[in-house]
Amino acid sequence: MTTENGLTADAPQSPVTFINVFEIAADELDAFIEKWEQRARLMRDKPGFIDSRMHRARSTDSRFQLVNVSHWESQEAWETATADPDFASRTRAAREESRQPITPNPAVYDVVVELTAP
Amino acid sequence: MTTENGLTADAPQSPVTFINVFEIAADELDAFIEKWEQRARLMRDKPGFIDSRMHRARSTDSRFQLVNVSHWESQEAWETATADPDFASRTRAAREESRQPITPNPAVYDVVVELTAP
């Protein structure tokens, strides 16, 4: 069910996949991943966190060098966790410290098709 | 180890995550997902396929409405599977049938950070 603002009405209480697609220069990657891991460890202790994986492109030619995929017990739990002021200030600092702009594209998703090997 | 073309030299034989970030208009989603699932079922029977999930954004305002995350036993297995002419022609047809442009951003990734709840 979709509401007028485009959010599914039953979203807050069901498990959710959070995906963040990063646009970042290849020579910023190592420093960024190190700081990102520190922030992710803060998230791990929050209620509702399930797991998180940071993916790095094998080719430096790929448009999106980093993609984070995390699972949370609910959208509400994820929103509460990311509202932590310490987390927010570290995220802001990481972006300001980079020499070239880093564009995160965070959003919450539902799995609509799932296939496993027969 | 990174080679001159930006690919890691040991990539072909290790497990790999394939991620495809789609730029697609919200009103094309239902039709696209249906056709995508048919193509994904072709992939499921290929050697080296592990699993695949299509994620749909909860908000129609999100920049990337669809993100596919698949796991393969090797980059080589994934490359061989996607070279299937039937798969390639269906993929092309799906793009040509849409009223608005659909931009896929496919790439292969390694997991560089993995965290699970304590």
C-alpha cells in the first residue's frame, strides 16, 4: 500500500534493507572505508541492527565505487539509530575532510524478488 | 593486487557480489520487475549462481528505485552466464520496450567490511 508521500504505509514495523550508493573518487577510497567502518561499529550496537556489508568495486572504472547494504529490524529502528548526534557529526566530518566531493545516496528498500540456486 | 586495467588480478576465481543500480521512472517499475524476474530465472540455472535479490525503494522519491544484489561463485561464472544470447536479447528488448530511458549501472564488488549484530 502506498500513501500520498510515496512511502508504504506498513513500512515502519517490517524488516528493511538500507542501501547507500556512494559516488566517490577512487583515490579517496581507503581513507573513507576506514572511517566508515568506525561509524558502522557505532551502528552495530543500536537496537534493531541485523548486519551490514560494505562492497568495493573490483574495477576503478565503475561508476559507483562503494555500495553499503545493511539490514534492520524496522525502518523506525534505522531512523532512530542514525539520529544519534555522535554518528551524525562523524558522518559530516568524514565528508568535509575529503579533498573531492563524496555523494552518498541512502534509501530504504524492500526485497521484491528473491532467487536462490536450485 | 590491481592490474593496469583497474581489475584485481585474482578476481576471476573468488566469490563475487554483482550489484546493478537502476535509474528508472517510478511508473515503469511494475512492468520492469516482472520482466526482470523472468531474466533472473534464466540466470538461476547457470553454473556458479548463488542467489539474487531485487530491492525496490520504499519511497518513490529515492534516486535509485531498484538495486539488484547477486552472489556468484566467481567473476568468470557471472561473465559466462550473462554472455548467454537469449539473456542478452531479452535484456535489450526490456530496455527498448520502456517508454522512458532505463539506465542500469552494473558492476562487480568485493565485501571489504562485514558486521553482524553482537
